[in-house]
Amino acid sequence: MIRTGIESLRAALAACSSVEVVYKPLGGGALAVMAVAGRTVFRSPDESGMWTRIETRDFIVPREYLPLEPKVGDEVEFLGGTYEVLSPNGEPAWRWSDPYRTAYRIHTKHVGG
């Protein structure tokens, strides 16, 4: 029952909020995919005890659109800008967006455009 609800909510979100982006794995072979843009804030203390705040541009992409797991260094073209997949503060470059692993939440930073 919960899985059905998550799938219904994901379909509704995709229908009203997704945009086409171009996903470019490091090895080449760009893919046009539908994604929902979001953000994540990471906080961690640095060596001097000061807290650092990093905000990433995230892209939620259904698992069936990407044949391989996202990797650091891959790129996403979005609204004329280039976003590089990164691993903020030692965190993974992506995580599952739900407990049923239906979509990747990919962390990126703006690098140009």
C-alpha cells in the first residue's frame, strides 16, 4: 500500500514539476532524461570548529532513465547551465529518493553556463 502511494506521488510530481535535462556520464553517451530539480543543504564543522554549509542542486531522476549509477564527475545540463556531480563533505554523490529505490537524488554543483 505504501509503495503504491509513493509511486502515485512520484508520478504526480513528475507530471507537474519535471523538466528535461541532459545527463552526461564521464565516459560519454549523453542521455536526455526527465528530472525534478531540488536542493540539499549539508552542514559540517571544519578543522577550526566553524560550521560549513554547502547547498547542492539536486536532480531526482527515475531509476529506469539511467542505466548506470551516477558518479562523481558526471555532468547534468539544465537551463543552459552545467552541473557536475559531486560528493559534498564526504557524503555519497547520490542517494535513493525513497525506500523502494525508484529514483536517484543526484547531488551537483554549478560549474558553468
